[in-house]
Amino acid sequence: MTEVSSLTGRLLVAAPALTDPNFDRAVVLLLDHDEEGSLGVVLNRPTPVGVGDILASWAALTGEPGVVFQGGPVSLDSALGVAVIPGDEGPLGWRRVHGAIGLVDLETPPELLGPALGSLRIFAGYAGWGPGQLEGELTEGAWYVVESEPGDVSSPRPEQLWRAVLRRQRSELAMIATYPDDPSLN
């Protein structure tokens, strides 16, 4: 088996040609990527469901918009918490993924994590790929891989995240941010 260079902590930004409706203009934060597969959450799919409606004890700790995000098409009945915690040490109940970004154990009492949280998002479901599947999609040009920033997790305007992430790139990717929603209207 060939060695897989880990993309954990990076963003997958959907190419305009990606036609899967689950990932149209999606920005996915990869939480795990190795030879066994990949797992991430879509950062820009807010739902109308308030965090308080399903995880009342965590609602006061989430940023705006205070809704659950659809993390992907897999296991929509499960919840993942992703939080940014500044500093070198994270509290009990938080596992570093990359830099200041980490996963929250939602079984941990929120009052233990609350004082340390810089931001928190709750995701229903996740995006997953089997061994080699994501690498195949990357080869096909379905995704752009870019560096994440802690603010991506808690963007107050998630509907603009796809364009914002592309726009900040120092390459030809910045031009793709201007790609029209419906190119047939050009």
C-alpha cells in the first residue's frame, strides 16, 4: 500500500464542477485522514435546528448562528462538536486535531470546557471516505486542498465561506471565488 500524506486539519473546498448535491460549494474540515480513510465536517451547511433544541446544555457555548450544522451525509443522527481553544494546553474533554482546532467530547459537562472555548460548533453527521476514495476524488479535481484557519470553524457567515476561503488563497484559486453559481447564465 502506498503511504498517504495526512491532510488532517486541512480544508477541502469543492471545485465548481463537483456535482454531488451533498458537497455543492462545500468547505470540509478534515478531522482525520490516513490510509484507513478520511472523516470531516462540512463547515458551511447551517440547518434551521437550534443547538438548544437537541443539546440544550451546549447551546450557550456555541457561536452565531447558534444552530446545528449538517456535517455531511453520513450518520445524521450523531453529533460532533468542533471547538477552537487558544493556547498550548486543551482541557479535559477536548482532543486537538490541528493547531487550535479540536474535537469536543459532548459527554463532558459543558462547564468544564466553557471557560477554555474560543468557539464551538455542533455538527449533525459527517463526511466520510473509505481507503483511497478521497485521493481518487482529489486526482479527478473534485476538491481543492487548502490550509484551514481557526476562524473557519466559527465563521458568522457560513453561506459566504466557500468564496471567502478561495479568495484568501495566493494562487489562481482566488479567481475561482468569482465563479458564478449558475455558469449557464453568463
